Amino acid sequence: MSTAPTSPIVDEPFPLPQRWGTAEVERLTAAMQQQSLFYWKGPQTAALYDAFREHYPLKHIFPCSSGTSSVHLAFAAMKFKPGDEILVPAITDMGSVLGILHQLLVPVFVDIDPRTYNAEPTSIRDAITPKTRGILAVHLCGNPCDMDAMMAIGQEHDLIVVEDCAQAWGARYGDQIVGLIGDLGCYSFNDYKHLSCGDGGMVGTNHDQIGAHLAKWGDKCYNRVTGIRNPDELAYNYRMSEPLSAICTAQLGKHDTIVNPRTRMGLRLTAAITDLPGILPPEIRPEDTHTFYNYIFRLDLAALTCTRDEFTTALRAEGMRADGYLPDPVYRYDLFQNHNFFADTWPVRDFGLTTMDYTKVVCPESERFLHECVHLPFNEAMNESYIDKVALAIRTVAQRFTKLSA
């Protein structure tokens, strides 16, 4: 006698928000009626400055083409020398390191904390050499880094601290919003981020010495104030256009309605799976605000009778979207393993400015994390009912694979 198939626990479609609407259309329509779509003194860019500063009151800001370019501009503005080293977590997006490499700087990968997934302060300290010039603090998944430790290490060793807030719109370290604690803050309006114009970014600082010349690094080293075109340094063209500024301005007007539901639902899911054997939810300081760009938890495989892939397969059978996260730590990518940064060469090593060999880099916690973590896409359209079904699915699968006690 055959058994009728059971329905999956998550028995409704994956919720998707309506990300753009009337506010974006109105601003884009206004932009289309302008004589110019160039950013300098454009009304949409001026509105973007105001809208951004309502949430992130940085004195000097520059809207740019991507989160990747925002990080590049931050390090370009510091005018470090070829071969200088920047400490970077081994678990991050490739965009976090592209600008470092293009400035002929050397990314030095550090290991992560096993439960916050951010760079671990002891690993940072252990990686410091006489050539270290900066720390890239990546607030992964929207969980704030240990910024007290980051800033203490930076001050102790005279290092610049750049905050990569690409995944952390609205996140707070204590009562401080991320991006305002380090020396520079970098943000992304990429299509997959909380706020989006398809692709765009923002870089900012409260330091006058850095900020006074921040814009030139993203605008071909032109002086828009005087109108003089006489570049004295090699810069980039990373400008944001007026239509993209219009969309970003409208998105920032929805900042809290996009960000806050993610925090509520992320905390609800964490509370629901915290006591499960074999399940290790992300750790969040009670005084911090995690804004859940995505949701990642780890498996204690010693307590389970399955692999990570078997666990995610079972979750998908219950109607969830679930998979691993990145395939490898960044240093394992072919680009790094082959040191193929500039036409099969790496000038800073070829000219004796570094002895870095990425084939010998190992960050054990980062590698374990990618072997054990379960990644769930997350957004502001998720409600209590949906999250409770996700939690029940995780609980059901975890109990199915829990090892029986002796």
C-alpha cells in the first residue's frame, strides 16, 4: 500500500518585496526632464547627499558606481605605497579586495570568529607586520564587527580602519551606526543589497584631511569647484549618474521600512532555532543591531548524522531555499592561487615589494565555516508566519539527523 506524499512544511512561495515603486518613478521622471544627467551640481545627486546624511551623517561623501569602487576609493585616498599591506577577512566578497589589488597593495587574509563570521581580532593582531597600513572591517551579513577591538588595534599600530558596510545597511554597533566608526565607510547599492539602484555605491569620511580630496579619486582627478582640468595624480572615473542618484534617494526614503523588518524576522528565527542540537545560529551582541542581509547558521556536524549538503537538501525538500555560502575563502580563488593579477604577473612581488604567497595561506576557521554553514536568502517581505515555518523546517530536519545519545 503506497503512502501519500506529505506537503512540505514551508508550503508557500518564497516572499519577494516590491522593491521599486512610485517614489522611484517620480524621481526618475524628474531626472528625465533635466537638461543634464551629470552628477556635478545635479539636483538628484544633491538630494542623494541629503537623504544619505539623514541616516549616515558623514561630512564628506562621494556617490560612486558600486560598492567595489567605494572600497577602492577609500584606499586610493590614503595614498599608500605599492607593497603596503591591508588586513582583510578571508570570508568576504571579491569586491572587497579588487581595489586593494588595483592600488598595488597586498591583501593579507585573516581568520574569522566562528559565530559572528567577522574578522577575529586575535587573527588581526597576529597578521600585523611593519608593512601593514590598514584594516578592512567587513560587517558580514549585516552583523557588526567588533569595532572597539578594530579601532583599538588601529590606534595602537597607526592603521587606517575602513568599514565595508555593503551588507550592513542600518546595522548598529551599540548605538553607533556602522560606517561612522572607522576612518572611512563604504556602502553598496548593488541589486542584491538592502537598498538598491541596480549598481551603485557611496564612500564617506568625517576626516577633513581625507575628505577634502575624496571626490577627485572618483572623478578623474578633476577639480569641479574651480573647473580646472589639470590632474596631478592617477585617479578613476567612478561617478554615479543622476538617474541612479534619483533611485538611491528614493530607496533611502524607505530605509527603515526595508531594514527594520529584516532585523525583527532575523531575531525571531534566531530565537526559534537557538536550542536545537547541531544548530549554531549567528551570535549577536545584545546591544548591537544585525540587519540580516542574509541569514547564515552553522551546523555542529559532530552532533548530526549528515553532511551539510544532505542537510540543505532536506531543507529544500521542506520547501525552503537553502544552500552553502561561498565555494572557498577568497585566497583559494584561482586568481590568488596563480597570482594572476596583471596579465599573468603580480608586479609588487615581481619587483620584490612583497613575499606573499597565497598558495601557503590557511585560515582554518574560515575553511570550516564554509564546510559547515547553511545560507538562507532573506528579505523584508518575510512575515512571522513564513519565518515560523522556516524555523519549524529547520527544527524538523535537525531532529531527523540528530545523533541519539548513548
